[in-house]
Amino acid sequence: MSSDMQFIEYALVLEKDGHFDTSLDVIYDTFDDLFRQERWHQANEILEQIDVSVLSVDVMLGILTATLPAAHKLEYRSHVFDEVRASLAARNELDDTILMGLE
């Protein structure tokens, strides 16, 4: 996993250890920092590297939520959204509302 992706790995470790809110905070804070610095290319590269198959539902939704405000600047986000949808369907976690408002 590249250094840009280490925060995802850290978020997964926190979640596994039962620190769900802190896990999501890591995701939100990382993307917020990138957006404040207008580092759209780096944020998009992170999205390109994400393997949703190893992510929990909460982390997947956290990534979509964190990146929603900059969706128009992140060309790869729509692909991640589609991958999340497919992953949720494969896990029998997809329902009519879980992705509502995150596209």
C-alpha cells in the first residue's frame, strides 16, 4: 500500500479495534486536508488505488461521504461509487437507502 493509502489501512485497524468514530475521523480529516490544500490530483489518485473489496461497509460509506463535497473535481469518484455499489450488492448489504445522497 502506498504512503498515500496508509490512512486507509490505519482507519481499518482502528475500526477492527472497535474505534469506529476515530476510524471515520481519520478518513474525513485526510480528505478535508487534501481539499483545503486543493490537492485534487492526490485525492483522485487515492480513489484510483482503493480496493473496496477489503473495506468494511462503514469505511466505504465514509470515503463516499468524505469525498462528496469535491465530487465534481474527483474524476475517479464515480468509479469508486460504482465499485462500492457492486461490493455492497455482492455482500447482500445493498438496499434502497444505503447510498442515497452519496452519488
